[in-house]
Amino acid sequence: MTAPLEIDNRRARALWLTVNGLAGAQVGSPDVMAIIRMLGFVQIDTVRNVTRAHHHILWSRNMSYREHMLWPRLESRDLFEHFTHDASLIPMEILPMWSRQFRRLGERTARAPWYQSGLGQEEIARIRARIAREGALSTHAFDTKADRREIWARPPHKRALDQMWYAGDLATSHRRSFVKFYDLGERVFPFHPLEGPPEHEAADWLCDAALGKLAMASCGEIQRFWDAMTADEARTWMERRRLVPLRIESADGTWREAWGCADIEARLAQLPELSERIRLLNPFDPAIRDRSRLQRLFGFEYRNEMFVPKHKRRWGYYVYPLLERDRFVGRIELCADRKAGWMKVSGFWPEPGVRWGVGRSGRLDAELRRFARLAGVKDILWHVPEPA
């Protein structure tokens, strides 16, 4: 067996930031599809704390990105919406390989007691027939009520719509003010979403693509990238591939075995200079989504506390990690009122040992002003002491 290629921690960090599009300071007209293809998909989220996660993720790769640039790509069918580890926009060319996910999630939600709609088959058929007759409709076009009081409880028609959506019978036609409009899958997709290659071929393709996006990964990390296969399928794929064995140094100096993509040595030889820009990253950014990998590579502990009771939070409701070159230098809590035209800093926590002098504070201020422009606000209000 080939001796493992050793990657020290600094190069591992630089490689990870590079494959995530966070190495340089990209400007100029953004190619939205190129960014999403580079990442594999972009997660979408309902919460608009300052701007929604999908817009923030794209803006972090190109500061010229603006919110109006994304949704036309869904309506032009360059993208389709479905579920990876969460709701995501995926390049349409991946649709043939996604047939297994439509099948798996459609069957899973149809069987799940907590997802069964409570509607009879005739009622569900009437919902579908109405969409076939009237065109794309949102959940607001139906009026059944939730039968439980829990915050996440969904009315029966919404569960029926989503089950058909998971199965590919319905698809997201477009969104308006983030509201999803459902249409027949046959009117959205260029071909039937279940007409893809055999499942094992699709699983192999998705594993190959995942390793290409990750550059270096364990079997579990490859499996979890799309969340569209089992651990056994990922292990079977690995047995059939000649992968580059790696030893990667962690932030604490320990070494961990992993696997690399075929061109990893070329990627390492071409690592760009990292930008000194302080980057405000979204909690759902793909570079930090895997919290274990984040702590292992960067020594940075982070969790999203949006759903943690206020009295149990260590940091805050919506806290953004701050990246400078190849290390995280702090975290900041922000919120915005677009109508009033302000963005407020309600929490700021430097990382231990990081000094916030004039230069670093100025770079943070510049990033906050760029972020405010994305949200269309002008005033930045500090409700905590500014870094010094």
C-alpha cells in the first residue's frame, strides 16, 4: 500500500478554505451557478436574522452577490430544490443521480407516523388534481388546520404536499418572499426524477463528487456530504476506488487518517495566498457545518444556539464566526431591522489570545459595512464595547 501523504495543519486549513471558496477575496460579477457547483449545493433557511443563510453563503464567496440573483436560477431550472442534510438548492445536472433520494425520502415520509398527513387518499388526490388544474400553488392556497399545538406542527395539507414533494411527484416551481410554490414534478423537472441510473451507480457518483468537494475526508464525512446514502454504501464505494491515503495533522498536533481525491497533490501545490479580510461566516456555511471537522482543523468550538433556551446559551441566538486568513479570531452576534435601516451588534467574543488592535478592528468594521450593504441597511449600532 502507498505510504500516506502527510498534510500538516496549516496546509490542511488552507486546502479546506480553498475548496470552500474562502481563500481569496472574490469581487466582480458573481457567477452564482459556478459557486453552487463548486460547493455541490447551497442550503436554504427560513430565518432572516440579517439576511437568509443561502444569500449569506453565496455573498461570502463573492462580495458583489445580491439577494435578487439566486431565485431566478430556480425558475430558469438551472437549480432544483430538494433535501440533502436539509432543504437545499442543487444544480439541475445532478437530478439523474438524485433519483435514489426521491425514492428513499418519498418512501420514508410515507411510512413515518409523524409525517402521515391525516388525509385520506382521495383528499390527497384532490390536492394534486387542483395543482394540475390551477398550476403552482403555495400551502396558503389550502386551509386544513394543524391537529397539534406544538410549534413545528404542520397542517394535514402541508404534510401531504411535502410527502409528494419528497417523492418528486411535486416540485418547487418558484418561491415568493421565500414562500414555496408546489407544481407537478413533470412540469418542473426535465424528465421524471425516478428515471435515473441504478442506485449503486448513483451512489458511486455521489461519493466521487463528495470527495471532490471535500478534497480530504473520512468515509463517514463522504457519506454525510449529501446525506443520500447509507454508511454501508459509502464503505462499498471506498472498497472499489483507489483513493489517496492521507495523514492529516489536527489543530492540537495529533494526526488522523483520511482519504484524498486523486488530484490532491496538485491542489496542495497550487494553494493560493489567503486573504486578510475578516470574514463573517453564516452558522450554516458549508465550511463550518461539520462542527467536529471545524474543531479538529481549526481548534474552534462552535454550535448554533438558535434552538437552545436563552438561559442555557453560552453565546447567543444567531452568532457568526469570524475568520481571518486561516484561523477563527472571534464570534459576533448580529440582528437587523431593514425597515428602520440598522444592523445591531449585540454580542462580541474574541477568541482567547487574539488581540483586537486598530488594524483587526478596522477589518471587522469593513466586513460589517459590507454585510450591511447586502442587507440594504446603513447604520451599524454597537450595544457592546467595540473591540480594542
